[in-house]
Amino acid sequence: MIINIKLVGLFQIGHFKQMDRIFPAGITAQGIIDDLQLPQVHIGTILINGVHTGRDTELFDGDKLVILPLLGGG
């Protein structure tokens, strides 16, 4: 199945900004995070089709996944 992935902020370093990737049926957001080897400690917000969701949410063909890092400030 094809999932559109958008990486925001520091996740783009060494990766990409947005692209379509093929994954097996039943993959979760965490499975994609693992596949992309994104640093777990920096994972902030996960959106699937514009809706805030958790890491264990299953994706389906044509879904749009956005992964944002934790934000810091001061």
C-alpha cells in the first residue's frame, strides 16, 4: 500500500520533506518511524489524514502521515 509521509523540522535532515512510500498492509505509525530510523526521543505529534493520533494507529492505503518533532523554546 502507498502512504504519503511528510517529515517536519529536524526529521528532514538526511531524509526528505515529503514522499510516497510503499509499506505492507497493517503497518502502524510506529512501524514507519522505525523503518525511517527516526530518533524516538524527538517524536512529538503524529497526524494521520490531519487527525492527531498515537504511534500504534494502523495506516491504510492512501493515508497521509505527518511526523513532527517535539518543540522546545525559551
